[in-house]
Amino acid sequence: MPSLSTTCCIAGGGPAGMMLGLLLARAGVDAVVLEKHADFLRDFRGDTIHPSTLEILHELGLLDDFLKLPHQKVHALTVQIGGETVPIADFSHLPTRCKFVAFLPQWDFLNFLAERGARFTSFGLRMRAEVVGLLEERGRVVGVAVDTPEGRLDVRAPLVVAADGRHSIVREKANLPIEKLSAPMDVLWFRVSRRPDDPDTGLGRFRPGRLFVLLNRGDYWQCGFVIAKGTFDDIQRTGLPAFRESVAALVPFAADRVTDIRSWDDVKLLTVLVDRLTTWYRTGLLCIGDAAHAMSPVGGVGINLAIQDAVATANLLAEPLRRGTLTDADLRRVQERRALPTRIVQRFQVLAQNRVVAPVLASRARTLTVPFVLRLFVRFPWLRRIPARLIGIGFRPEHVETAARG
Ligand SMILES: Cc1cc2nc3c(=O)[nH]c(=O)nc-3n(C[C@H](O)[C@H](O)[C@H](O)COP(=O)(O)OP(=O)(O)OC[C@H]3O[C@@H](n4cnc5c(N)ncnc54)[C@H](O)[C@@H]3O)c2cc1C
């Protein structure tokens, strides 16, 4: 069986895996990221790079180059409820270098990390490398089994990091205990073409029974149509014309383009999961990002949390990995550092899902009224700094503590 040895083998080239690979390689630790797809060009990942992630890029000396990529700066978040535009977050007062959320397709972000990682000799990235199993010896994880176009490959390492997302195969194979939280919705994901005279940002639109998100991707809108969990079959039964009509009612400026949705094949169902591991590690294995805690799309903070996990992991593990002294206690420290911020964010997400998303989706009223709490944001602009802080920075922000050695 062909095999490869490294110091840290990372399953999954999403935000958590790519950032960890870059940080470890920069700190002089050999790291190989295994990504099952041939490229990063997938649609379902979310397009938000938050102020705290931009801060990390600054600490790595990458911010200026990153901001040269085409992106949109969003300084404040608003949602449309009924006919009213309600401001909910104002990032302009954050104590960060960038006081905005950068919107750009996630594949641009991941390609950027891949390109920067490749400048370190310790960095390895294998595309079309799907982790299919764990290699174990005497109860200890010692590597992963990988399917590649050339056949099976064993990758051996003192540490395997599962960063393979919310359907993580690694955490499943490791039998780590999972706590499931409620997720009352799913998302239908599709594109509608965009014209230069369309608005710049779409973001959230709330109507009775409807919750819709629009992301500006230049020549098209990436649309997220939030539906009650398990109702996609019913929506399909009512037919494509009815679905197109409901989209047109939500985005009247693009009503003439809903025929871009030619068939149900153009509409992807994204199942929303919210869960977390009660133990993030086993000897030789650590889970981070969505593999440790699947995040709801609410607040668009999952990428940020995944990056923060990667930074904490590199801060705590680079030294023991380099010295060859890694123990379970080191892995436990990562969980202890990141579990609390995760629980707090998930608590807010579940609260928003139950108090806002589910009632909006269940509403049969003629029109939605702006809830009292959100009226306060209109009346007292300084209140918008609170959600800005929660979304833009989160709890226990991480900073790069590893020195560049690569
Ligand atoms: C509908 C929806 C919209 C969202 N929108 C946003 C948003 O706008 N902003 C935001 O911050 N968060 C958003 N999120 C949450 C966000 O997508 C995740 O929290 C974030 O992507 C987690 O990053 P990650 O690196 O842990 O995992 P992922 O981004 O899921 O990356 C995992 C990677 O591992 C790879 N992989 C999987 N299995 C294997 C395997 N066996 N072998 C090798 N590679 C493998 C995958 O191909 C993928 O590249 C959204 C979530 C959903 C469901």
C-alpha cells in the first residue's frame, strides 16, 4: 500500500483545514491537507469573511494582498421585514483593523490560502484525496486511509485533524459522542442572473412564511431560500412555476429572471445541522470547525468560528508537534479553549432559529411587523454595536501566537 508520512494530517480543505495547514507550515510543522474535491469551486459554503478573520490575515501579513481580491465591504447589516428595512448590526465601531465584513466567494478565499500555504516547504495540499477511514494501532489513531485517482493511499501522522465539515466521516469513524441541537430549517440554494442596475447588496428579506437571502456574486445573485425542515418535497409537488412566482415576489427587481431556474436540478437542497461533539479528541485525533460543531447559517458565523478553531489549534499544538511531545492533554486544551465560544454562538443561533426563523416560516399573516427588539435597533443606533460585535468578532477571539519558521 503506498503511504506517506507527515507530522499533521488534516482531513478537509475548508476554512478550518486550509487555515490550520497554512499556520502549521508557517510555524515549521509538516502538514498535509487532504481535500476530496478537485477544486474549491462549490457553492454551499457561505461567502463571509469577518472582521476577526481579517485581523488574523493582518497578523499573518496577508491582509493587503487578500483585500486585492474582488470583494464587497459590508459595513452594516440590514434585513427587510415586510416592507421595512431594519438595521441590525453596525460594524463601524469594532476595535479591529477592518470594520466591515468582506463578501467574496469562498473559493477565492480558499485558493488564496492554498497559494500562500504553498510558499512554505512544510505545506502539502492533495486535491481529489478523500479520507475514507482511520488507521489505528492499539487504540491510537495513527493516520488515515485515502482514496485518490491513483488508488488507495495511507497517510500516517502523529496527529490527524478532522476538518471535514458537518458530515465529517472522520468523526463518524472515530465514534466521538455527538450532542444534536434543533435546526428547524433547510436552505434551497440557486442562482438568478444579476444586472448592473440591480441593488448592490441583497442580504435578508423576511415575508410571512418566507425568509430569503441574496448574495451579490457579480453577474449573478446567489439565492438562499429558507424553508421549514423537510418541506422540499411539498414545495416540489406544488410545481416549479409556483416556486418561481414566490421567488419573484421576494425579489421583484429580478422577477423577469426567475426563469433562470430551469428545473429542480438548478435548486440544491442544503440540510442545516446544528450539533457538537462532547469530546473533540481521541489519542492521535482532533476535530475542529464544523466537524467538531456543525453551525447553522444564522448570523453567517460558521467560517469565522472554524478559522478561530484553526488559530487556537496552531497556537496550542505547533510546539508539541514540532518537538514530538504531543499528548492528549494538549488536545484537551484545544477543546477547553474553543468549546465555550462554540456553545455561546450555537445558543444564540438556536435562539434565533426558534424565536425568529421558525415563527416567520410558520406565519400565515398578510404582512410581518417588525418585532419590538428590532424596533429598538432603529430607535437607538448604538444598540447595533452589540450584534456587530457578536457577528464580527464573536467570543474569545484568537490571535496568531506562533512565530514564522517555515
Ligand atoms: C446553507 C448554509 C449557508 C451557510 N452560510 C454561511 C455564511 O454565509 N457564513 C458563514 O460564516 N458560515 C456559513 N455557513 C456555515 C459554514 O459553511 C460552516 O460553518 C463552515 O464552512 C465550516 O468550515 P469547515 O472548514 O469546518 O468545514 P467545511 O467548510 O464544510 O469544509 C470541509 C471540507 O472538507 C472536505 N471534505 C469533506 N469530507 C471529506 C473527506 N472525507 N475527505 C477529504 N475532504 C473532505 C469538503 O469538501 C470541504 O472542502 C453556512 C452553512 C450552511 C449549511
